[in-house]
Amino acid sequence: MKILYATDLHARPDRYREVLDHARWHRVDAVVTGGDALEWCLDDLAATAACQQAFLRDFLDPHFREYDDAGIHWLGILSSHDLPAIDEAFDALCAAHTHAHHCSRRRIELGGYEFIGFDLVVDYPFPPKSRCRAEDARFRPPPGRGQPVEATPEGWRVVPDWPARLASLPTIEQELAALPRPRDPRRAVYIIHHPPAGLGLATIHSGADIGSPVIRRFLEQLQPRVALHGHIHESPAITGRWQGWLGSTLCLQPGQGDPLQWLLLDLDTLEATWHGPGGPRRLATQR
């Protein structure tokens, strides 16, 4: 089964169209996207929900019709830039199309593989906190850059005591444990927006690795076939790494920038090619 993987498209129609163009050209079976499908506007948070709803209605609905017509499956998750308030509308949108599948905290079976998505991220400094969680019981939130807010169906809610609110929520560790279990990890593909620690897949501009030790332990223990990540756009440009191995699990993080960065992956052979600045590069996926 051949897939195209891209992540962090952030409501850019040109990026979505380019992904589909590449998918058609390479005759893939499915496109997988790794979260942050939409975008928040920090200058006008009140308008963000309406903008995201409009993007679903005005762009993604006809765009998914093109996937139906092409016979290419689209599988994706939402994540930190995608408001929980649009989850129901996103579910309805995917249900209206024969080839669109929302994988966040769900298991989707396709082509003999099980795709399992995870939309939550380890808490970060930015104000919108709707999909943020503490890593584990020992986690301490980083210093914030503004007033923490959560999105609700009624609008944005200011969180005056974010550490207390964070402590009241399930941790990343607990949420991962609650995911659907694959019938056969050797045929499982996890789509986890936040990358694991220690592989050079989550390095920010300062040089710090903000990958998750908890996500790393989860993958090391379960040993799925592939784990697909995103979130840290700049990491591959900084470290030169788009892949890493955790035991027999291949972890991939194409990053994002200009031009579009994406991966072709054969799930049967684990042959992969990264596409981005400087042209395509064959990844040394065999250990």
C-alpha cells in the first residue's frame, strides 16, 4: 500500500491542492495528513471558529469530493490549531464522503493496515490550550506567552489558573493508554501529531528537543509498523532528520515550510522518499 504523508497544512488551499496533485501523479492509495489542518488567528480569536467552519464548508467539502472522484482515500487527524468546537462538523464532513476518514483517537482499517490517530499535544507556551495536556503526573507547564484560553462551543474561555486546569485533565500518558488497540501492531500506522523525544524530529529553533518521552515510551512498548508525526515545522531543516527508528517502529516527520514538504511511503516495503527544498531524497529506512 502506497501513501503520501503531509502535515501542518494550516488551512492553505494551495497546499491541499498540491498534495492531491502529487497523490494523483504518484498513484497513491491514500493521502494521510498529520494534524493542524486548520488555523487559529491570535489577533482575532473570536473569529477563529467561524473561519474554521467556513473552511470546512467552502473548501474541504468540494476538495474531498475530488478525492472521491479520484478513488484516493484521505485519512487525517486534527490537532492543536484545530478547535474542538469543529470536531462534530468535521466528522459530518468526512461521513458525507466515501473516501474521507477522520482518525483522531479512532482506528480506521484500510488496505490491510490499521490507522490510529492521536490529536493531543504536550502543553506549549502559546495561549490556545484546547488540545494541550500534561505529559504525565510529573509535568510542569512551560512559561506562557499570553493569557491561556480554551475553545468551547460558546466561544473562547479565559483560563485564569492554567496549571490547575491542566492538572485536572487526563495526561498524554493516560490518553495514549485509552486509544483503540491495534489487532496487530505489525500492521498498525499511528498518526501522532507530537513527535517522540530523542530522534531529532522535534528540534525547535533554539536547538532544544521538545519531543515527548511519553510518546517515545508508548511506541517503544507497542512497536507499531510506522508512526507519523508533525507539529515542529522547522525540525528537519535544523537536524537534517526526517526519520528515526524506535526498535522496529519507523518514525517519520517531514516538517513543513516553503516549498511544501511531504513523504511518499510504501507501507509494505517501508521504502520512503522525502520531498522538499533541494529536491527528493531517498530515506535510509532499512535499519
